[in-house]
Amino acid sequence: MPEAIWKIPYNRPDSSALKQAGVSPLLAELLAARGVTEPAEAESLLKINRTSLLDPLKMRGMAAARDRVLQAVRDREKVAVFGDYDVDGITSTCLLTDWLRSCGLDCDWYIPDRDAEGYGLNIDALRKLREDGNSLVITVDCGITGLEEALFAREIGLDLVITDHHECRDGTLPEAVAVVDPKQPDETYPNPELAGVGVAFKLVCACSGDEEEMLRRYADLVAFGTVADVMPLTGENRYLVQCGLRKLQENPRPGFAAMMEEAGVAGKKPAASTIGYTLSPRLNAAGRLGQAGKAEELMLCTDPQEAAKLASALGELNRDRQKIETEIWQEARNILKDTVPDGPIVLASDRWHQGVIGIAASRLTEQFGVPTVMICLNGEKGKGSCRSCAGFNIYEALSACSGWLEGFGGHALAAGLTVRRDQIDGFREALRDYYERHRPEPQPDVSCDLLLCDGDLLSIENVRDLDLLEPYGNANPRPVFCICDVLLTSAYGVGAEKQHLKFSVDFNGRHFDGIFFSRTKEQLGVQSGVRVDLAFTPQINEYMGVVSVQLSARAMRRHRPQGLCERILALDSGVLWAAASFAPERGDFVRLWRRFGPGLRVADRLEEVLGLCPEEMEPERFCLCLAVFSQAGLLRSEGGGVYSGVVIHQEEKVDLEATEIMRILRGL
């Protein structure tokens, strides 16, 4: 298995302006590392409030949608809400249905069957809704690609208001009474990354004119759909999710209260991760297994006892989903055998469950770092779920390969498609060709926000202040810090099967305990007494009345000096703050000078240079000595750097402390 690639930011961010403005040191360093260096920008990020909400009428088509909905309310029309079977679609459907019913309307909701009908509008469903007496259908989280369906609705006298947040194919909009989608052409709404439930929320705000009341009633639904659909948690979205989490904690609707009880998280402060990893999968399982109606009933339920029964049923569905998903994933791995794909994975089977293949595709993408398309075949056609990796837009890829497909739709990282069985091989080759022309840059396995060189930054007060960045999620991830070359003072297994690693490190004279879930010291290749690099998220731990900072590990390895050494040998003065603890003394220079002497030629490759390092000297200190020799003229090369340099004898005494490197190191 190849060694994991770590991305460590050795250059120190400039956080001086933030610290002067009163931002705590650790948070200031983190914000600066993420590009936030001005106090006003930091305040806008940390102190989000109602001013983050944007005027819904700034969205194209919103005024027309509002007017048609209010007409239906005035005339007491029968209205249907047409949704989708994922969490975003279910919460959108619940939100709009509940609001319309609160206005006194006879309102149906319709979520298509995933297997029988598939995603989005379909003609048979529209025909049935019209026959049932509906004069207006409002879509949520779908409809933007329903060109034929919109024409059919007009033919049968059924008004259509479309609210969606997906990409518009070819820029062509359906012919509807109103189309509201922040991604439609010529849209000027400042937040194009609203979830489908966010767009539905904006519609009820525009109709009611009471944003505060709509937040009070529906913020939890908006938070669920936004987090589950992995929308960026910045700006307006972040405020909506923050409000939703507060409602979940203080006044959850009966359905969510029952779900939290069933999932074992009742009474605990909810976070975005609680929604994303614990609660949303239960709603998703219902849609994936063709029972989205159960999830919708739970969301609309007002009786706590009935909600408890429905939540229990969803929990059972989720366990069924997990079992089916594991079976599909294992079968897919058997098809791949021992190969390690270097391009898109495209697999098809008659035995797979359409509703679960997307999760299995996600696992393959996560494992191999390449786009994955898994297709469930039924007769001569197949329906596929696509998942992509960072840097590769799967929606654009499907657009380029659309000649092989019956249909497709989705986002940059997730999409769906329909394809004929006899076209799969051609599609596979076309997708591979596109991938080769647009191959993304390799992504690091471990990406750290900030390198810490001062253990005092990990104080209880500083770590608590990181909570100001909550809620974490897409575009605002939980921070990952890194410490390098620290002593692992203890490491032992905990848990029923010793599957977790409990450890302690000595960081600049300060002692920190940590936990690494689902890893053992044997898997990591470490033991007590070795020096390690550690990527982690700090947490506040309270036990037996003692409050301390605990390091929740994301990655651990034996210390590797290569990254910092490479930058030192490149004479990058920006990394010297990270190397300050290795600042050489006079004795270090004397020892190396006596060891090498004039005429020695330095190698031209990093590993060969490090091979010259004396055993009793740290590689970083050795490289600093060579860099100082180079700046002092004692080491010369044609390129002016360290590599391939030759040690030069000097008759006159050279003041090494006068070099730029030593002046910076002494200042640090």
C-alpha cells in the first residue's frame, strides 16, 4: 500500500491584524491559514446573524412564484407539492406542505417511487395529480430538467411552479408559471449554493412576509436538507444551519425528537455532524428502499407516540440499507479483484438495489480516489449513480459523454444517469477518455490547516474559542492541526477488542493525551518512545471534574523530515519559523565542517543529501547548516543553491551568524 501523502503548511500565516483585534491566538492563526486576515472579514464569519439572510425576492422568478402561490391561497385551490426521495427532497416537501396546509389549503404531497418512477417529474404522476383535482403543482428539489413534463402539464391545464437547485441542462428552462433556481442562467442571487429545502424556505418567506416566524417553524428542516445535501456551510447557509441546530436542541419537532431518541443522541448538543452522520441516514434509507412516505409521515407527525413508532421503523430500514450496501460494495470489490483503478470505475449488475448503489459508489471513490459509476440493470436499460472525487466535475463529464446516455442530471460531485445496456462499454471508454484529458491533480491523503510549533496555543481557552466556527461542514470543515517530531510517550489499545489507540505525546515540554479511533499501533507502525508527526483536531475533555485538551487523531506516522528539509534546502525563508527548534549552534557548524572539508560535493537529490546527515544530528538541523554554508559562500553551485554544491575553502574567517537564515532563526 503506498505511503499516505501529507500536506503540511510550513509557511506561517500572518495573523497579526486578527490578534490585535482581539481574536484568540489559535483561532487567529487558523483563520489566517484559511485566508481570512482582515478583522472585518473575521467578524463577519464568526458573528453570523439575521443580516446573513438574503432577500428572497432577489432570486429570479421568485416574485412570479409568490404571486401564483398566494393566488392559490386566496382562491382555496387544491395544490400538490412534488418532491424527491432524498433528505433534501423529503424536508423540502414537508416544509412547503406544512406551510400550505397552515394556510388552510387542501394540499397533497407526492414523492415518486425511486425504483418504479425514478428522479424528478414524470407524466403519469402529473396526470394523476390533475385527475385528483389539483390545479397547481409546486416542485421542490427537482423539476429544472423537466422540459417535456412542463409542456404536458400546460396541455392538461395544470399550473406548474418549479423550485429547484440543480444545474440547468443547456441553459434551457421548463415552460412553467415560474422557475426558481439559484443556478439558472442570468441568476444574480448572491447565494447560488442553497439546498432544495433552502429554496423552498425562501418561497414561504416570500409568501408569508415573516422571515422570523418561518425560521422559528422550519429552521430544523432547512438544516437537515442543507447538511445532508453537502451544501457549503458559509454565509446564509451557515446561519440557517445554526438556527436549525438551535431548534433541534431547544424545541425539536416530534419526528426529529423521536429520531434523536432512537439514535441515542437525545439530550446531547447536536452538531452538523449529528445530522450528517447519525440522523440523515435514517431518512435517506426510507427513500433509498422505496419507502420515502414513511420519512415524510415522520416529518409531518405531531403525535409523539406515533413519531416514536415511525422513528423505530426508519431505524430498522437503515439497518437493512447498511446490510444491502455492504453486500453491493463487496460484490463490486470482487469484480475489481486486486486491481487498483487509475481512472473512472464503471460497474453494472442486474442484482444491485437501485436505491443503495450511490452509497457503495461513494465508498469506492473514497477508497480509490477516482470517480465511480455504479449501474443497476433492469432489462435493456440501467440506472446509475455517480460519485466523483475532488477536482473532477462529474456533471460536466456526463455532459461531454451524453451521446452514450439516455439522460442524466446532478451536481459536480454526485449525479445520476440512465443508459442502455448495450451502450455501457462505449460510455465507459468515453468517460475514461474525458478523465484522461481532465485528470485532477493528486489530492493529499492528509491535509492540515495549520502547523503548530508552540504547545501553549493548545490551551483550554484557545480550543474553546474554535467553537465560534461551528457549524462545521462543506467549505467550513472542522480544523485539522499538525505537530511534527513530537515524542510518543505512551500508546496502548482500548475498547472491547483493543481496536482504538489511546496515546500521549510530549509537545515542547507540554503533555497531551489523545485518542485515535479504529487504529492500532501495529497498523500505524509506532510504539512508545518514537518521534511522530500527528494530524489531529483538539477537543475539550471533561472527566471526573478535570477539564483538559484531548487530541482526536486524524493521522499519525513516524516523523518524516523530508517535507521541511526540502523547503530549507530550497532556501525558503518562510519556513524558518517551523525549523526554529532546530537552529544550529557553533558546534554544529564546526562538526560538519571538520567532517566534510573542502571539495565535498553535495548530492542533487533530497534523499541522497539526507544520506550525508550524521546519525547524531537531526536532518532538519543538518539541512539548516548546509543552507547557512550556501548563504555564507562556503558552499557553491552553478544554480546558486545547496544541491550539487561544492564546499569551498576560505582563507578568511566567515561570520555565519550574519547570514539571513541565522538572523531570522535567532530572531525567532
